Amino acid sequence: MGLSFFIGIPDARSAILAALFALPWLALLGRSWLRQPWLWAAVAIAAVLFPVTIAWVQVPIQQGLNALWLRLLGAEGTQRYLLLVGLPSLGVASLVQEGIKLLVAISALRRPHRQLRSGLALGAAAGAGYGGFEAFWVFNQVFATGWSWATVQLNGPIALLPFGERLFAVPFHIGATALTGYGYAAGCPGRFFWLAVALHTLVNYAVLVAQAGLLGIGGVEVWAAAVAAVTIGTALWLHRRSGKGDQPAPRGISPEG
């Protein structure tokens, strides 16, 4: 899958909206680190890695899994056991995305036990770049169809659904990676990484339940919003709990000291 095909023609409205959806959460979790170049480097690197990891890693693996299930169970069997056979595909998405975001976050944090809030900030930055680019991609697809306010008048609130979903998805990405960044900084990366993977799989499982005909659009949105709220809320709680012991490094100096 070519990246130009994946991204499409960039739309300035998509970039502006993606930034508006991501920056407030980054500001809450980054705070004193917002003037540090390494934080914005994490945002940029994560954004660049989103289309690469989705198009060249996640999607090919998921396509292979889908082909395997179709061969073993057939189309009817795959649909019948969708809630089970779909889990590995969701797990792949969670592992790839949370793994890449964590790698971006920790690349600038080599002394994890000293700076809990910098771990949160770097995690939030990686999540903002990754989730922000995902929002940019979604908005790009929406605007490419000729979306306008006339579309809303014609189709009603359903036409705003892609934008509403990003209100939850972007802070989820930011919160999830803030958790893994905190875990790495606290010296227990595995525990927080698997928590983020589980939350990511949980939020996506709503779509699988809907595909099985057990949940409507409204239920999917409430499910996603609830998981996102718990995730970003936990990250904000950890930020407050970590206290004021961490201070940003002098401007231009890497946080690893």
C-alpha cells in the first residue's frame, strides 16, 4: 500500500482540526515541557510513523490473519465466531500502535526513574503526533468526499460522526501513551504497556461488537468515549500525583541529562 494513496491529497482544514483536537491534551500533560524541542520532535516523529506503521506493518498482518480465518473457517464461520477471531487482529493493532508510540517516547528518556512527568509529557507528545495524524487522515478522507455543512443538513448528525469519534480517539492515543511513558519513567514499563494495549483493544472491540450486530452506532460511541475518558483521566491523575519533583531540562538539552 503506497503512502501517497494512504494519505490522499492534504487538506488544510484537516490539519487545523487535528491540531485543535490534540494540542489541549498535550498542553495539560506536557505543561512545563512545551518549550522543549525534544517534545515537539516526538510529536513530529510519531506523526510520520503513523502512515508507515499502519500501511506497512499493521494492515499486512491483519490481512494475513483475515485470510487465515477465511481459509480455516470460511466466510460463514468467520462471521459466526467474529467476536473471537477478530481479537487477534485487534491485538495486532494495539501492539503495533502502542509499541511504536512508546518507542518514540522513550527514545529521548534514558533515565526513566528520575522524571515521571517527563515520561508523561513524552508519552503525551508521541500520542499527540500519532493520534493527531490519524485524525488528519480521517478528516482528509471526509473532506475528499465533498463534505460541507450541506452534507449535515442533508444527512443529519450522522454526517458529524467522524469528527465526534476523533474527539475521543485523539485523547485516547495521548492518554494511553502518557501511561506507558509514565510506566517507563517509573521503572515498570511492562505493566503500563500491557495496560495501554488492553485499553486499546477494548476501545476497538466496540466496533467488532457492532459488526456482529450486537451494538448500534450510539453504543459504539458511548463505549469509546467511556474508555477514552478512563484512559486520559488516569493519565491526568498520574500527572497530578507525580507532584512537582520533576523539572524540565534547560531549553535545548535532552531530558536524559
